Amino acid sequence: DGGITQSPKYLFRKEGQNVTLSCEQNLNHDAMYWYRQDPGQGLRLIYYSQIVNDFQKGDIAEGYSVSREKKESFPLTVTSAQKNPTAFYLCASSSGQESYNEQFFGPGTRLTVL
Amino acid sequence: GIQVEQSPPDLILQEGANSTLRCNFSDSVNNLQWFHQNPWGQLINLFYIPSGTKQNGRLSATTVATERYSLLYISSSQTTDSGVYFCAVEGVSGGYNKLIFGAGTRLAVHP
């Protein structure tokens, strides 16, 4: 089955710890994205990558880092510098083509800082 | 940057009723998507509709790009339609091309 997987589904972190959220896709998409969703709100873009070994900051990149070493994978690290990390994190991917760039989303990871 | 406004913010329906959700956007956009977020948080793609009209079962959508709005129609609503409906537009904002989300319409369908 083609799709986007995220792990873990739930993650608990102590203050001061870095954590890494996994995102994998087998849709052969070039572009991948990380979003954050806070309760009762829409999604905000953290980082995106249009191609392997390249990525750009989104609107709320402070306190986060990413890597894109493989086409299929785009892990997100939430660092201790992120002041309010408790949120729902969603990964997405798309073809990246200007003519058709529909984004598809994974099931999400709920991060709670204790 | 591009602003996306959705209305109404909340909607309560009786099962079987019809509804129309609206999405207004402030500038020209490349694409527009409608999503349904279920109670578990999963975002489900409903329509990819930069312009024109599309239908999928009880749902249909129309985008009038020249007037900067899109409408999502839900007919004969069912309890499983409950959740949050998001409109997102792809446009240039902050110097790069990205998907910009509205705040959503929260729909509750009662039996």
C-alpha cells in the first residue's frame, strides 16, 4: 500500500530532552513537509524539502531541525530550544510538480512534554 | 501573506441535512485543497480543486479562482461526516510557495 507513515503515534518527553519524529513515504514524492497543529487551530509549516539533501525553514522553524538524506524519509527533531513543543505534528508529501502538487498527510504524532 | 478565511467556524446539523462551507482567500493561488480531519487527527483529502467543480459521492466542491473563493457542499449529512473541514491554498507567502491553511469549520452531525 502506498502512503505516509509516522512514528511514534504518541510521544512523551521530559523538559530539556531532544526527540525525533519519524516520517516515511513510499509514494515516490520529491517534496516533503512538516506541520504543527495546536488545539482548535489550523496547520502551520515548520520545514519543507523539495528534494533530497535540501530543505528550507517554514513559518515556525525555531527550535526544530530536519534532515533529508533519503527521498523516502524526512525526520523532524524537536530540540530543547522549542519553548512550547506540546502539539500534534503532521508530515506530508507531494510530487513537487508545479502542474500538480496535491499534498497527502500521514496520521500524525502527538507530542506531550511532561 | 495570503489570508484564508473559512465560514462558518462551527456548524451543527441533524443527520440528513445539507450544508455549505465557504473558503475565501486574499490573493491569487496556484491550487486549493479541501481536507476532513477525523476525530483521530487524520487529514483526509477530499478535493484538489484550483478551479471548477468536482463531485465525489455526497460531497462536491466549487472553486471560483477569479473571485477568490471555494465552496464545499455536503448533502444528506451522516454522523461520520463530523470533524473539522480545512481549506488550504497553495501560494507564495513569506517568499516561498507553500500550503496555507484556514482555521477550519467544525462540523457536528447528530442522529
